[in-house]
Amino acid sequence: MRRASQLVVIAALATVGPRPLEARRFIMEPSIPSACPGGRSWDKVHACLKRHGIVRVWKKDAKVRLVQVAADANKSRGFRIPGVYLYTQVGAQWRLGGMLLGDDYRLVQFGKVRGIRTEMFRIDVTTSHTDVINIGQQMRRAHVRQTIAVFCNGREPLCSSTLTSCDVYVEGKSYFMFRGKLDVVDDRVANVTGDRTKTGDHCISEPQLFLPRLFDAADPI
């Protein structure tokens, strides 16, 4: 009888144990690409973005919007991921055509890349932040300033980016730096030239940048 009681207890425990994988619910926080991929009108896209933070329109024309989504200081909105987002109107549909995640960006310039066969947008931003770096086997607080060039094709969210300027200061003294010259060779590659002898780990810029390929040859923007 005791043996039978033990089997009943084991069976009961099995019914309240971990559920099989297919029965579990996974909750993922939405990002801008998943929550606001586009819409039939810019007003609808803008309303969607406003649910995720403070929206600042940096540049706009008839078929292009470059916006920044930033954190709401009083946390009254469902803020998810800060960043810079490019939307373009392709045909009758607005779609997310590029993004740069992160906050504290300032716009330097924005426009279409000239002299190449495909449509390409270039976004130049600056950012400034504090960091901790290793100098002489000691961790030191540093101030980092960077200028970033971002290339987006206007139809897919993923872009290509590279540093064109970088400075790392410790107690007001410059420790690492880079000044680059960016030359778009064609619609596939851009070269970044400059002195790389003092880049350290925070100012690394590869000599070549591969531009985002256009996978959806839809109507021109």
C-alpha cells in the first residue's frame, strides 16, 4: 500500500513539473524593426515610434525621414531601444531603411551618396561618452569622442558604419586618436585612409568598408 502511495505522489509531481518546451511562452521585448517596420502613411509610422520614446525628426523631405528615438526622462512611454532610424517611402509604403542603435548621437550631415549606380544614404553623427581604459596596466577613466559615418540603402534596416574621427582623453591628455578620409570607390566598397599608429583599442577603423547590398530592387526612392 505504501508503495502505491509513493507512485501516486510521483505521478502528481510529474504533472506539476516543468512544462515541455513547445508549451512554454517566451516573451521578447519588441524592437523598432519588429514593432515599427513601416506603414501606409508617415503619420502611422510616427505614431508607432512615439510609443517607444521621444521622437525627434532630424531630416525630412517628401519620401525620406531621418529620426532619433530617445529615452523618455519621466519613463511615461514604453521605451525600448534608442537609436537613429531612417525611413523611406517606396511606392505607397513607408519602410525602415536603416538604423544606428545607441543614444547621445548628434547629426553632422545627411544625404544621398553621389556618383554610384545604386541608391545609398550617408549619415554622419558624433558621439561623446566616458569609458574605462587600460593604460600601463592601470584602469583609467577616459573621455571618448567619435565621428561615425553610416551607409544605408534605404530599404533594409541593416547599415554599414565606420569611424572617421576619434579621440580618447585621460585627465585632459590625448592618448589615442584617429583621423580618417573616406572615399566611396563604387556601390560596394569605401576606403578609409589615415594614420593608424595611435588608434589603441577605442579608435580602430578598418581600411575598407563594405557598403550594404541592395536585396530588394523596388521602385526608386
